Amino acid sequence: MSVSDLDTYQAYVGDGVTVDFPITFAFQNAAEVVVYLINDTTGAKTTRTVGTHYTLTGGSPATNVQFDPSYIPAAGYTVFVLREEDVTQPTDYTTNGAFVAADHEEALDQIVLRLQEVKRTADRAILLPLESGCDGNIAMPMVVDSLVAINAAGTGVELIAKAGFVGPAGADGADGADGADGADAVPSLTYSRGTPGGIDAVTGIPFSGALYYNIWFVQGNGAPVTVTANPQIAAGTAVGQRLMLIGTSDTNTLTFADGTGLVTGGLTLTLGNNSVIEFIWDGTNWVLISTNGLI
């Protein structure tokens, strides 16, 4: 076969009724098809077993994952159907042996399918831009109570002891009775906006402030809103700032897309009630770190 489809997985919404979920990607062996159920509330992932929870139907190769009636995915769960290739090379060419075109093409197809899965992982990674000057070697020791941060030169990352990770020093306190300076004020590392903010499409998230960690509770302004502002989230003020957005409504949802100030790896992100998205400011864009419970 040829490999022209870049898909390696497909996600479907469970509804307690649907039993058939199409396989939209190329694969060579049935054992390469893997099925997970994701709890939309907790993010917990459960592997489903072929022959117990589902069967592969539609011919050879199969075109559908068909769940057993006793294990139909319920509402509140996402069905992930994906390909996971074995990383071995079974094709054996012998000296003076037959060079069969079909065998050769199958071996080439297997290489391409594996590369697609590597790309699937790389596309979700947080990457430094090429122009950063980093040589690509960012091996780090596992140091207890340390945080990873972008270095002062903006060319790589470094470990910082958690105890020393504080905001800018505050003003000196008043002199004590002996004339010595008082202790510096310690700025807060967190910021929480308790009242849900209604966000407009053309305004977006009006981020501001110099604090390291920012938590905002948000929803669409009176209706579902797809943010079209450019940028969708106002620029951060310091490299390494974190912004956590927590949705507060399943009715007035809030949707973001890759681009216009955001790097999401091509994903469209929709916040519902208790959905969570977390970004980090890299000096140019808000880069996606993690999500949980998206619609």
C-alpha cells in the first residue's frame, strides 16, 4: 500500500448509544490498533481490550472499532482510537534471494507509519526556536525541589531551586531601632481571579501583571464565544509566566485556536465548566503546557 494519510489517531465523544467508531488511519496489523477511554472530568485513561470490550469490523484491514453492548462508551468519556506500531523490523532480505516488490513496499510503509507516530509525539513537545542558539543538548539531572526555567540569555533552560524561585524584591522596610534595614517584602507568586470573567471574541483575554503564576476563571460573555482577537491572549510581561484558564460554564463556552499569539500544536481548545488550559509565556507566544476536561 501507499501511505498518503497523516492521521495516526481519532477521538470520538461517547454518548452511551454509539457502538461503532471508524478507524481513519492506515495500519498494517490489527494488533497496532489501540483503544483508550478518557474520563473527561478526571482525565483518567483506561485501555480497552480487543475481544473483551470491542472487536474490529469492516473487513481486512478493519475499518471500525465496534464496542460490545456491555461496554458502550458513556457520555462524559472520550474514545481515543490510535495506531501504535511495533518498533521492530521483520523483513529479511537474504543474499541472492528474491527481491519481492510487495515485501519491499511493506517495509517502507512501516518506516513511514513509525515516523508519523514520532511526529505525533514531537508535535506535542515544548520546543525552543531554532534561532535560540540552543545546541539541542538539554540533558538535566533529576534534582529534588527544583523548577525548570528559561535561562536569562533566552538560549535554553536551567534548573532553579524552588526555595529561591521568588518574584522581584520588594522595597526595603523601615529602619529598625538599631538603624538596620528591615526585611524585604516578599511578593506573592500566585494570583487568583475569583469572579468568572465574561470574555468577548474581539477582546480576548486581557492579561496583565508581572506575577509568575496567574489563575483566571473565565467563560464566554453571555454565549459561546470563539476568540478572534489578535492576539487571543494579551502578551505576558516576563518569560516563564504561567497562565491557567479555568472554565466556569458549559453554556457560555470559550474556544481558542492555534495562532494569533497562541501555540497549541494545531489543536482547537474549548473550555466548558471546570475545563482547564495552562500556558507558558516564551517571550513571543503563550505556549500550551497542558489541558484537562476540554469539551
